[in-house]
Amino acid sequence: MASPNHGLTFALIATFFVIFYPSPLHAVLTPHEMIQSVCRATNNNPFCLQTLKSDPQALLCKKQLDLVKEVMRLGKASAEKTQNEINSIRTKKDIEPSLMAALDVCSKSYRFMVESLDTELKPIEESDLMTLNYDIMVLFDEVRYCNTALTQAKAEVPEVSSGNESMKYYISMAAAATSKLK
């Protein structure tokens, strides 16, 4: 017959294992595993993998929140680059009025994207995750506004079109990364 001490000993050992050996549900992912998980949920897996695996900061992320911040930082840098290109084009002489109007729309859209990503980076720790994800998804609208303005102006501006494509990917990456936060 088992003594009451055996039951207590078993309970203590079981508790020890539960506390000190986390279950697979709470397993800590490596940076490469986090990157793979995020990239699988994006609209351009190859772009995501290439971008994040070539970024030293992304490879150092220990937590999902760190990866979210890094993706948003990369997206903001891309938006700033495109915004600077738009502003540079707008300073040129002899620009068609329809192109100037389209560039004005794109400039406003990119200014909004940069400001939004900058704002979202600051309070991300205490942010409501649903709101954060929604705020990121709204940025797709800004890319669409710029694309629509360029199309209506019948303008081909490769630098802006390329920036718009990149921003779609970065927004998708940020949305995928924030959806992984719990």
C-alpha cells in the first residue's frame, strides 16, 4: 500500500516539471523560427524571408514583440525612402499638373505612413493588439490612394511604384508579426 508521502512526492515532482519545463504551447522560438512563422503569413514569403534574414537586428530578436518592432522599423525606413524620392521628383521643373497632383497624394500618403509607423513603434508595449493590427492594415489604403492617383494621372514613376510594392510587403509583414503577439 502506498504511503501518503509517496503521493505528495509525486505531486511535488510533477509540479516541478510543469513549472521548469515549459510545454510546447509556451516554447520559446528562435529568431529564425519567428521569422519563418511571420513570413509564412505574409503576401510575399520570399521578400519577407530575404528582408528579415538579411537584417542583423531581426536575427537578434528574442521575443515576438522585438520582431514586430524591427519589421515596423524596416517598413518606416522604406516609407521614408519613397517619401524622399517623391519629394525629390516634386521639386523638378516642367512636371505635368496631373503628375504633380498625383505626387501630392502620394506625398501625403507616405507622410501618413511614416508618422503612423513612428507612432505605433513608441507605445507598442501597452498597445491594444487588435487596434495595433487594424492601424497597420489601414496603411494598405494609403498605398492604394497613391497607386490610384498615379493611375488616374496616367503617370509612370518607377521609384514610387516600386516603393508602393515594397510598402505592401512591409505592411503585410507587420500585420503578420502583430497577429502573432498574444
